[in-house]
Amino acid sequence: MTQLSININKFATLRNARGGNNPDILKVAKDCQRFGAQGITVHPRPDQRHIRYNDVFEIKPFIITEFNIEGYPSRSFIDMVLKVQPHQVTLVPDPPDALTSNKGWDTIKNEKFLQEIISEFKKNNIRTSVFIETDLDLFEPAVRTGTDRVELYTEEYAVEFDKKNLSVINKFFQAATLAKNLGLKINAGHDLNLRNLKYFVQQIPFISEVSIGHALVCDALYFGLENTIQMYLRELTGIKV
Ligand code: PXP
């Protein structure tokens, strides 16, 4: 089954809006796991407007599932990840002021850059994933970076799905199939939600992990966190990897 990793950044955004410690991010991370999440994702940004570096250190000892840290590989990010030793690091090319991730890596231009960083993580036994779009030319260079996985950037899928343009899945299927044939494992994320998740994983059943934040937190406002996580898991259940 495709694993559900919950991106808990939005909980930190809510906490930061008031100062103080409500909601308690450590409790959120523990509860997400207790309610069935198979992983926790955090995306500390340089301005620390959501999850902060110190949250990442605090959460780590309580992760009993998979810990995934996303971010732009600045020196301070790399050093933090090497200290925290998560199971997986997902590299994204966001500029520091990006509201949210808004593009995948140009693996052709950044092959050497990524290769050097990835080798540092690999030496430290941290699995790597590279955020990527569906252009097929990006995948062979991605393999040469040495990454274990790619994360397909699914915003376009989500937008087209809502317009009922289901054929958008074809480019994701082709990219995922190529990645798989090249020996990469595939994650996916961005704008996945209760409407579009099932179709995505039904059509591409060999997705290892989806990372979901914004929509899941919005749904939790209506349905509660435990119910919401169960609802997302139900969308993923029964689909064999
Ligand atoms: N994957 C990456 C690389 C991201 O940057 C984000 C957002 O931080 C997500 C997945 C999750 O996207 P969403 O919050 O839309 O579910």
C-alpha cells in the first residue's frame, strides 16, 4: 500500500500565529502516528515561519514511523538533516521566500549540485528523494544524481483533476513508469486531497509514499484529525504496491 506521510507544517503555522505552544507540534506528530499515519513530514523554511529547526530536533525521538525532512539544500539545512538523521530527506528547489513548493528540480542543470549533496546524505545512510516534474528528460539525470527516490510534484494533476481533465494522469503515469524502470522509487505530493488521491494511486499503484499537508489539515477542521487520517488511509487501502 502507498504510505501516508503527513506534512505537519500547517499545524506549526497555526501555533506561530499566536506565539505560545498551541497546537503542540510534538503532540500533533505523536497523534498523527497514533491515528495511523505511516510517516511524518516537516519542511523547515529559512524564515522558520512554519516548522522551526528546533521543532525538528524535538520531534525526532518520538517518530516511530518514517521521518521525512523536506527543504532546499542550503548548508544550514544539510547540517541540520545530518544531525537529526531522519529516514528520508526530500530536496526541493524552492527559493527561501516561496509560499510553498512551486517547481521541481531541473535535474539536467543541477545534476552535479544534487550529486554532491546526495552523496553526503548517502554516506550518512539517509534515504534521498528529489522533487521533480513529469518531463521525461529529467529522469536519467535524476538517476545519475544517485537519489533513491523522486517525488512527483502533483499540483498540475490536482488542478486538472478538478477541471475533470482526467487524462492529466497519463503524463504522471509515464513519468512514474520511467522512474520505476530506471530503478527509482516514487513518492508524490502537493495538493493531493480526498477528491483526487484515490484516482492517482489507483492509476499509479506503485507510488511508495504520498506526502499530504494542506488539504488534510483543512479536512481535520471539519472531521477531526483522527477521522480525517482514517479517511485518507481508506483512499489508499487495498491498492497494492
Ligand atoms: N511535497 C513537497 C515537496 C512540498 O513542499 C509540500 C508542501 O510543503 C507537499 C509535498 C505537501 O503539499 P500539500 O500541503 O499541498 O499537501
